Amino acid sequence: MAYVVGLTGGIGSGKSAVADAFGALGVEIVDADALAHRLSAPGQRGLAAIREAFGDGVLTPAGELDRAALRRRVFADGNARETLEAALHPLIRGEAEREVRGWRGPYGIVVVPLLLERQGLRSLIDRVLVVDCAEDEQVRRVVARSGLAPEEVRAIMATQIDRTRRLAAADDVLDNSGPMARIAAQVRGLDRRYRELATVRAR
């Protein structure tokens, strides 16, 4: 199997932009959030599992997942969050493994926002890349893109591992505290490193 780099970071750190920069170099990407979204679409196994766990109260009148209602519920209730994860995470892991097995390059990126908080995909990962920026910058970015109030963003951040522990768990850190233009050069350097590591492991 290809060498797997787990890309993670706090909300608003710039994970998507970094993943896009790797993708521009031809690196194959699996995004756990995108898998979750796909699996919870109408007719998919994830939506059936969520409905079984929470009932029709998290569905719209059209039978689609009411993502806002579910988000409010799981952020307000730790038990509800655990129930959601138990329903969805095994399906996400199965899909991620299937996609990784199909990779053709020497390495690829699996984007997992809660890689260090939840262990569901950790055993699939060979190396951890953390995208980092100051917490105030995280708040500013999320407020600008989502319209959430700063206190709402900080409440989300409080459910994630703190910055110090995240950095301590990293094999590599991409500094995204400055302009977005700085991402590409850092990604090129990491790409060279990961290709070398993949080659060494393949010998």
C-alpha cells in the first residue's frame, strides 16, 4: 500500500488549501469530511445509520440529513457525538481504506480534521502533518468564511485537541500563519520528503 500522510489541524487552520496544493502536484487525496458528506447523502448507508441512531428528527421534510440540526445536537451533547461517531466512523474508515488501496502514486494524503482526537483512522497513517496558525487567526478566518460568532468558533475549538498537544504529536508542521502564497513552497518541500520516505519504505 502507498505511504499515507495524515493531514490535520484545527478549524480554520487551512487544511483544505494545503490539500489543494498537494493535489496540484498530482498527489492523491482522501478527505474524511467529504467521505462523511457522501455517506450521509440520501440513499447511502451513513444516512441510514444516522437515522437509526437519532430518528427522523435529524432529517428534513425531503428526507435529507438536516446537517445544521445534527451539528447543534452533537455539539451540545457529548453522548450524541459519540453515538454519531459510532454510526459513521466505521463506514468512513472502510471507504478511506478502499480509496487508499486504489492509489497509484508513491504516497497520498488523508485529510482528517480530528485525526489526533479520534483514533478511527490513526492506524492507517504513516506520518502526521499538522497545519498550524495562531488561534486568533483561526477564529478570524472561520468568522469571515462562515458568519459564526467568535464565541461559537471558540466553542468548536474547545472540542478539539489544543494547539500545544497537536504540535507535539506532529511529524511535520506546515506554518500557515501568513499569506496563502506561502503554502505552495512548503508543500513542494514536503512533497519531496514524502516521496523519499515512500521510496525508502518500498525497498
